[in-house]
Amino acid sequence: MMDNNNIVAVNQYHPAPKKLSVCVLCSSYEGSESELKQFDDLRQSPHWYFDRNDTDVTFEIVELKKATVYKTVRALIKSGKYDVFYNQCDGAKDEDRAGEEVIRVLEEFKVPFTAAMSNCYELSSTMYFTTSAMVPRTRTAPVKK
């Protein structure tokens, strides 16, 4: 297709790309006793890196409570509104904030998401110290806790 001096390529086999819809998942501090609660008031989101006038991508931030992660994330997935999930939930097993359980739901439903895989979310202390220090693995690698 030609428009004066501009040449626009049209691919007859692929329709124009649709808008990309990103669901940004964050841990909610509502009702949390986390020590980080008083310091963590910033919501990390990729939307800060896009032009405000860019209409090709939309972001929605959703705060998740650990107790209702499965129900909430499943509903978000089933809504069909999102093309990808940008996961910022980093609660540890012993915290009352959403974390690994979010990844497990995203993996179960096989949707595109950003985050560590669940099998890499919390390394054991032995695995962490041997891999981070590049120590050759032995049969036993005791680590004091």
C-alpha cells in the first residue's frame, strides 16, 4: 500500500497485531504482618518504561492476598483479558504475603508469565551456598543455620 511518499507494508497472511494486555501481579500488604510493610510502598510495574501515549499495550495492577491467590489468579486467567502476567509477588514460604503459590497457579494453567519457575523459587540453603560460591558439590555439604 502506498501513501504519497510513505510505503506501508501490509502482510496479507497476518492481521494487524492486537493490543497487548499485561496483568501486573503484586503482593498485598493488607492484613499482613510483614516487616517490609512499612518500607515497601512502591509497586514495580513495567508500565513505567512505556510512553503514556502508547496505546498498543495496557497494564492492570492486581494486588494478591496469600489466602486467596488460587481463586483470584484463576479468575484473572479465566477472564481472558490478559495476554501475559508480570509477576512481582515475592513472599517467602514463612511470610503472609503471596509468593510461590502465584507461580504454581500460573504454571498449572500454562499461561505466559514472568518470574522464576516454582522449582527455582526458594533454593535450599545448601544448594544456594554451593551454587553461589561455585563450590564443587560433595556428597554432604553441611550448612549451619
